[in-house]
Amino acid sequence: MSIDDQRYPVLMATLRRADPAPPEPDRTPAPWEANLQATCECLSWRGTLDTLERRHAEDTLGATTYADFPAHARAAVVTAHALLEQGEISERELETKMNDVRARFQQA
């Protein structure tokens, strides 16, 4: 996995600079986190993105390239980074999907 933070500007553009919140030990995961975990398990099951490889990337990229992202969002960003690295998705496809999701949130 590349640790070049300029490689995927579409991911870096999602970052909203803010002081990172302290960890919440008794926090209940948000629904999107459970959905992300299920998606990652399916990607691993189908041989697209190995779970151990993804977790290693979360450790590496989460501590470096994506350190300024909120801790709970790093898994999503690192997963997108890994899929970009593998050529499973293009930066343009990711940007389009992110814009679609933003539009849905603005309508709600």
C-alpha cells in the first residue's frame, strides 16, 4: 500500500480539519460502522481485500497518512485507499459515489 498522501486527493478532500475526539470506551458503533464491517467481511470472503491486509493497512495508514481523520472514519478511508490501490475502483468512481452520498444527506 502506498503511503503517499498526495496519491488520492479525493480521499484527502474528505478530511475536515478538527481536533480529534478522545476515544469513547463505551461507545455503541453507528449503523454505518456495522455496514462497513459487513462490507469488508464480504470483500475478504470474495478474495478482493483480505481482512488481515486491511487491518494492517489501517494500522499503517491510520497512524500516518490518515492520522488527522477521526478514528472511527479511518477504516472507511483506508478501505477505499486499498480498493484504489488494487484497481478495484477508480478515483473518479469513488468521487462520483461520494458526491451521490453527500447529495442524499443534504436532501434529508
